[in-house]
Amino acid sequence: MIKSDSFSNQFEFKGKARNWSIALIGVGILGVLYGFLSGHAERTFSNLLLNAYYLVCLCLCGVCITAIAYVSQAAWATAILRITQALGRALPVAGLILFLVVCSGLYFTHAGQNDDGAQTTLSYLYKGWNLEGVTIPGNPNYNKVIAGKSVYMNVPFFLIRLAIYLTVYSFIGSRLRKKSVNEDEIGGMKNYKKSLSTSAFFLVVFMFTVPLFIFDVIMSLEPEWFSTLFAWYNLAGLLVSGFVAVTLVAMYLKEAGYMDWFSTEHLHTLGVLIFGLSIFWCYLWFEQFLLQYYANIPEEAIYFHKRWEPEYKSWFWVNMIINFCVPLFFFMSRDSKRKWKMMKVTCLILIAGHWLDIWQMVAPDTVGTQVHGWYNQIGIIEVCTFAGFAGVFIYAVCTALSKFKLMAPKNHPLLQESLHYCIIRRS
């Protein structure tokens, strides 16, 4: 039975959760300092980009889930609305971190070799197209393919686009949150209807711009390669990771004595969504790989050729095993999605698995094969940087949750249906 004062049981971010988040951030800072001071600046920038992008994806997915819940009128999702809104509230912080990492990677340089082996000056990130003289015929760094894309792929326009994406996503997420809080204070349907129209607008903007956002931040690391499936493959991974993060936060809040209304029925539905999206992710992963492997067109195959080098090939298959086989075998049965411990363990594995997926998109194009042996590709820099960003995520989301006076939107028209949500079992 739901207690009458459950909604006003405001979350307090203190104790172990706060201490652990600060400790993880400290580990991350030490890992980044170690990377720079030990002469692994390129590898450190690669990890900063990877984790900053992952952090933005998790927070952006909070806004996306909120909007989908409103547009689809998914009553069950009302129970977790504060969590998705908290993720959206953390998006400006995540976006600022990503923007600073990208700017630093573009403007800080080091000595290195271009594709022809000639010594030149390279930026730490996006060195394929952010190269001096790459668009000038006769220059040792000239690349005809990159020169043809220079109108779109240049530093000022790149940074302007990135700033616009992150600002628009954050602004709409803020609007959705404010309308929900206003709804708590004054009731009525006015704010709900505004949230509905804002959500519809966001989803249109999101579906048109998120492929460009993904192309810019990740795909342009390999500027001569292209894939029509890459954005949707990333989007599927983004949604899986987002629902996993929401599930973990919901389970933590439930165990900490908040959100009494979050039940096994809600957990089961989240498990179904994670399972379905994981299958969809695998489908897109396989389609992208199969079509380019079978066609064997050089400008397409180069992407997978790099990831089939001995240093990356083992991780290539580990990625598939974790992100497809784990949810397939753990979430196939109905009962498994209703077991709290199994859900928690599986979600933690999937968080690490989709980090590995993004790592495989980033590392071969930023670091290459500098370190011998596949088992050395993921080391102390990778682990510490991931831990640091995990700490940032926990701190930002929990701080955002503590700002809400109510842990549920008490005047939401679908709240009661969500509180009594039950999946009908069929024999």
C-alpha cells in the first residue's frame, strides 16, 4: 500500500552515495592526470571524449524517455518521471563537459604522422579532418575526400553545431521539468497539455538532429568512412543505456526508502524495454557489419578492418557477447525480469557493455594500436576515467533529484494508473 506521505518524502543526497560519488570523481581526476603526465595524452583525450559522450547520451535519454512517456501516454512511466527529469536536469553539466573536451582536443596539438607517414602537427581529436593544409592542393597533408567535405567539416561550424544541439536539448528538457513542477503546484490540465506539445516538438527535433549529433561527435573521427546505419545503431545503444540507468537509479531509490510505489511490475516493464532494445541494437550492429563485410568496398571496409586488428578483434566479439547474449539469456524468461538482484547485476553489466561499444567506436580512430596486446588496450587510464565519469553521473543526477520537492508528479492525470500498474498474466 502506498503511504500518503510518500510523494513528499524529498530525496536527500548525503551519506554513502555522496561520498562514493566524490571518491569516484577523485579517482577519475587522478587517472586523467596520470594519463597526461605519463605521456599518454592521446589515449587520455580519447577516453575523455568517450566518457563525455556516454554521459551526454545517458542524460539525453532521460529527456527522450520523458517525452516518449508524455506523447505515448504511457501511464506506467509516470512512476519514474522524476528520475528521467533528473537525468535531463544533469544534461547541461554533461553537455558542458563534452563541449570542453571537444574544444581541447581540437586546439591542443602534438607531433605525429599523417596517413602517408610524413611528420606533421596533429590535434588530439578529429585529426583526420582537423589537419593543417588538408584542404589545400599540393600540401603534404592534402586529402581530396576531406577537402570535398570542408564546407561542413571545419572547426567553427563543427563547434557551433555541437553547441546548438546541446543547448536545444537542455532547454527543452528544462521546459518539460518546469511544466511538471508547475503542475504539482497548481494542478489542472494546462501544464500537462503544454508538456504534451513540448514533448512532441522535442521528438521531432530529436529524430532529425540526433543523427547529425552522432555523426559529428563519433563518426567524424573516421571522416572518410560512412554508414547509413551508424546513427540508428548508436541511437539503439543510447536508449538501452538510458533505460538501464533509469532502472538502476529507481532500484537504488527504492532500496533507500524512497519511491514506495516502484513495484516489480514497473521493473518488469523496464526489463522488457531493455531486452527489446538490446535485440534491436544487435540487429543494427549485425546489419552494418554484414553489409559492409559482404560488399567489401574499401572506403566502407576500412572501419571494420581497424577493429579486426589483433589489438581490437577480441574486444570486438566481447562487445557482441555482453550486449546481446547477456540480455538474451538473462531477460528471455518472464521471471528473470522480476528478480531484483538479477536485474541489478544485468544492468551493471550492460552499462559496462555499452561503454565498451562506444570505446570500440572511438579508440581505433584516436589511439590506434600503440599498445601491444589486446589485453593492454583497456588499462588504468580507461578504468579510472570511466570511474570518474560514473561519479559525475551519480553526483549530478542525485543532486538533481534532491531539488525536487516531490518524488512523484502528484497532479499528473495518469499517476493513479501508474501507482496501481499491474501486468495481466495470461495462462
